[in-house]
Amino acid sequence: MVFFSDPITYITNWLANLLISWGLASDTVLVIMKLLGAAMVCIFGFSLVIFTIWLERKLYARIQDRLGPNRVGPWGIFQTFPDMIKIFTKEYITPEGADKVVYNLAPILAVSAVLLVWAVIPFAPTVFGTDINIGVLYIVAVGSIGTLGVIMAGWSSNNKYALLAAFRTVAQMVSFEVPMVLALLVPVLLGQTMGVDSLVKAQDVWFVVLSPIAAIIFFISSIAEVGRAPFDLLEAESEIVAGFQIEYSGLKFGMFYVGDFLHAFTISALSATLFFGGWRGPGAETWPVLGLAYFFMKTFIIYFFVVLIRIALPRLRIDQMLNFNWKFLTPLALVLLMVTAVVEKSLIHFMPSLNFSAVGFLIFRSLVLLLTNILIIVVTAIFLRAYARREHVRVSQPRPVAVTPEPPASVIS
């Protein structure tokens, strides 16, 4: 019965007891189990990319009314494997004059930065890599490694176009990290902890209900940081020939490709964890395997919207992206953070005088925070409407036409 309710923990304990029975020390067994867990997460991540590539192709075909993979295997499920063989067998080309160490290290960092995030994501009540009390800070710090990989790839390629594309990409990634971090502070305020698993346990009411604006800002800024459509002009194949990874080929290019798809799924997992309750659901604490099912169900639903946005929206120019970030998302995230902090502190301060039960206070707190977010949305819409009217008047006004003065009659004669 234990195996069916929590198979991963059951197998882990069985393997640990087996190694101890062979005479290994408990510390050695602990190190071996940690290494095996990290290896399993990596294998799972790479296997997940194989599935998500096929899934995105099928979703493109369904939504855009065209054919997707349908020849190699039933429903084309094996189409990704020939693509993998093609990537593995392509020639590795290193540009002349490139910094070989940095050039070869960049794609490794691009993948490892995403895999390191999975170390703190709780898949179920008993299934997680490690539970550290600064998990949110760890996620932000690890995300910077991907930025480092991008600038290393552009700098080491000995190609000015790759370098310029890397500068543009890093400018976008660093810019959109600002509202993303501000949005991440909202669940930290609401849950009063930075531990990721503790934030999941604190969501008696999903944080997306308490602060839908923070969830939307985090979702949009995460997509922009990954560089997926509509924020992918920096790497658009038809416009600037693949951007910072232009000089990469074979498996090295494939690692950037893997990092992109895995990062898209990772932001979906983070959104599900931080704002949609993660593994929480009916019976999840009693049957951890149900928590695993709830987590992936929520993650795949969010991932569907990531793919849908990529399919449906056109690309944005770099100036439009940065204006949208610095003039809209960042001020909105700052206002949301300050208002949420004031409201949450006020509720905690006046809680003893409200004479609510635990459930009553939870409902009252949820309604107050939700109404606060609705008020911010209304005020933002009013400001945007006034701004749009001013821009319309400015654009519609006729521009003065410069009139060239006529030369004097003496000059004409």
C-alpha cells in the first residue's frame, strides 16, 4: 500500500537500505542518493524536452490548421528521435579566433542554469531535491547563470553579429528580471517565507487569487526573459540569423535548443508552484502520488498558454519590449508590491481586534487582497486610457511644414 501511495519515497528508502546492507557508511549512502537524485532530475529534464518538442509541434498544427509530425511512429511521437540523431551527427565547427574554453562552456551553462532551478521545486510533499529557506533567492541567482551563458556565447564566437545579438539579449533578460523579482516578492510577503516548499504549504488560498497581478507580471516577464514569442526577435532566424548562437552547430547548438524548451516548461512549473498551489490538492498529503499528478497537471495547463502565446502573437521590436518593461511592468510591479505590503501588514496588525475565526480571517484576507488588486487594475486602466488619448491627440495633430523663403528679387534678376 505504501508503494502505491508514495512510490518514489518507497524506492528511495529501499535502495538506501540495500546500500547500507552492503556495508556502506550512512554518510556515503547519503552522498550516493543525492547524486542519483540529481542524475534522475537531469534525465527527466532531457526526456521532458523530447516530449515537449513533439507536443509543441502538434499544438502548432492543431491551432494553425496545418500538418504536424504524423509519419514517424503513431501520431508522429518518434519524430524527435531522428531530429536528435541529426543533431548528434552534425559536424562541430569552431570559428577561427574563437575563445575555445568559453565558447564550449557557454552551451553547458545554458542548460545547467535551467536544471539547477529544478533542485528546489517540490514535485510532491515528499519529492523534491532540497528544501532551503531561501529558495526564491536561489531561483533568482541561478537564473543569472543563463544570462552569463548568453554573453559568453556571443563574446567568444569572434563574430560581431553574435556579440551584438548577445548584448541585445542580455539587455532584454536583465531588464525583465526586475519586474519578475518584484513579482516574486509578493508571494514571499503573502507566505512570509522564501522557501519554495513552505510557500506551497502556505497557499490555503492560491496566491493567484490573492494577487492575480503578480501572477500575470511574473508570467509575462518570465516569457520575456526566456526569449520566447512575442519577445523572440532577438533570436529570430529569419531576421537576424539565430542571434548570439549563430556560430554554433551540431550538439552545441542543440544544447541551446534544449535549454530554450526546458526553460519554457520550467517557468510553467514555477508559476504553478508559486501561484497555483503546486502539488496541493485533495488527498495530496495522504497520497503523495496525487500531489505529483496535481503538480504536472497545473504545469501543463500553464505550459499550454505559453505555447498558445508563442503561436498567436507577432514579434515585438526591441524598443517596444523595453518600453513595455520599464514604463509599464516595472512601475506596476513596484506599486503592487508596496500596496500589498501595506495591506498585509495592516491585516496582521488589526487581526486581534477583528474577532474572526481562522477560516473567517482567511476568507476576509482573501477578499481584501483580491479587491485591492482589482482596484489597482481599474486605476491602471484609467491611466492607460488617458495616456492613449494624449498619444492620439499628439499623433493626429498636423505637423508644421517648413516653408522655404523665396529669394529676393535682386537675386532672381
